[in-house]
Amino acid sequence: MNQTTSVVKISRDELRNKIERKEKFVLVEALPEMYYRKVHLPGAINLPHDQVAELAPTLLPDKNTEVVVYCANTLCQNSDIAAHRLAQLGYTKVCEYAEGKQDWMDAGLPVESTLDEAVNS
């Protein structure tokens, strides 16, 4: 119905509040897997910007789920590319945290890593 689904910008404080309130949404890091494994925002899944069309149907089966996409920082375009691709694919609630991981960590907020789990694999 809505062919011009837009991507809404979300601030660090808005995102932090969503996480703290345990709101129902999917947090997506749009960087390549090696960067995701090194460090990512709490609860984020990895959906590289160049694999959205291939992976989104499996990782995000419900197109009405709220999705918040981020990448490294404002200079990085991965989150913008991924968010707009999700909107093109029919996802109806797509937000972009454009300031990304750098802004989050600069604010001293918690992050996660999967590197320890990957050492023996």
C-alpha cells in the first residue's frame, strides 16, 4: 500500500531507551561480519548492507517488525544503504541510527563481542 516507505532517523538516546524498556524491535548491524564479531551493540544481529536481499527474509521474517539499523559512524553509508533496501523490500518500520557504533561507544554505553566464542571454531 505505501510504496514510499521512508526510513526514520533515531537518536542514541531514543535507541538506548528502547533497549532499556525492552521494546520489541530488531537491532541490525549493517557492517561485514568481522566488524560485528569484534564489537556490536547489545542484542544486535548482523545483516551486512550488501546481503540484505539475501538474508533479510530469514533474519527478519515479519516485515511489520520494527527494525533499527546502524553501522560504524556518520561517514559510513552501510546503515543508510541497508535501511533503504529493507524499506524497498517492504519492511514497514525501519529506523536508522546514523551515528552508529562509534557514537554509542564514545558515550560509554555497553557493547558485546562474539570474538571469544569464535576462537575455537
